[in-house]
Amino acid sequence: MINKRIPVVAVAALFVLPSFGARALPDLAVGVTAGTAGIGGQLTAKLLPFVNVRGSIQSFSYNRSINEDGVDYDGKLKLFTYGGFIDVYPFIKGPRLSAGLIGNANKVRLKATCPDTCEVGDLTVSGDGAQINGRLGFRNVAPYLGLGFTNPMQGLPFYVGFDAGVMFHGKPKPRLAASGTGTVSDSEGNTRENVDLASDPEIQAAIADEQVNLAADVDQYTFYPIVQLSLGWRF
């Protein structure tokens, strides 16, 4: 995981701290951000009168319940992104166009316990120790396109900014697994007790089908909208 992130960190560093040879480093603006990508910070530098370079890092997490094919999951969205961007101001003042690469460690964790029942395909699973766990992963490096307002490198040192764009993280990659022991009943009324859910062939086949169904349900979510506000100061 760490090795996959190194190229993106290097790109961000090249964007934000380009080589200026013998010239002094440019003016810098430091800010905090909050929005759909989480809470974090950003560093902006002026490259040309109409071009800035910017690096950012953001994270956040929150929980919500998710029902998928008869299984009630406790879902947790964990956000963590970092990246480098080029901000272009076509009219010097006014809106900017932004493009960049984002190191994407966002993921969704799913956990379901079945003290009553969980419907797994055509099977019904119950038991205090019965669990169905899963996760949704995304592309590790994702391109970003967006619009922004306010140029941190112009006007007053204090700035308030707004960004709206899209991170193209590709199709989510789901994984599901069953664990623990429980009672398993099929559609014909056959019941088995003390079934090891992690190794039982019927359960594993049903989990595989559930994973395929989950992949079909989420495959249209190939991008993540990013809307955020920023506050900062230019040095």
C-alpha cells in the first residue's frame, strides 16, 4: 500500500515545490479545507501569473446503516485522500480550472451480525456468532477535474475559497466474507446447526453470489463529487 502511494506523493511535491533553480521560492498560501472529501489542509504556490500549483490532504469518517439484499450492514465510510493539482485562471481574475491526481485511500467497511436472521441468497443464517463482513475499495490513484473560485495568491492575504469537482475513482471493488458459526436454513426448509460459515461450501457459494450482486449495484458509482470550502493565509 505504501509503495503505491509514493508516486502520488512525489507528484504532489513536484506540483507544490517545483524546482526554481537559483530563484527564491514563490509566495505560499496555507489553508484548511472542509467538504465532501473530509477535513484537511492545503498548500498553494504561484507558478505563473495565471497558474498556481497546490497540494492537499484530507480525511474523515462516518457511519450509516446499509441494507443490501436482505442483510442489514453497519457501514463505515473512511475518507483519506491526498494529491497535487494545477489551478489555471483563464481570465487572471475569476473562476479557475483545476486538474490533478489524487492518492485515494477511501473505503467503505461493512459489518453485519445475525443474532436474528440474515438473508444470504436463498439461505437464511442466524446465530449470535454469525457475521458477514465486507468492504468496498477504489482505484488507488484517481484523476480530478473541477472548478474553483478565489485566487489565494491575489488580493488580501486572508482568503476564502470554494471548489466543486469530480474524482474519478473507477468502479468500486466489493469483497464479502462470512465468519463464525450459525444455523443455516434453505428455501426448502432444511436446517443445519453449528455450521462453520467461513468454510461451508453452500455459504461460500451464496456469499460469492451476494458479492456479484453488490458489484452490480455499485458499478455505476465510478466518480466521487468533491465540494469544499477553504480558509487560508498567504505569506
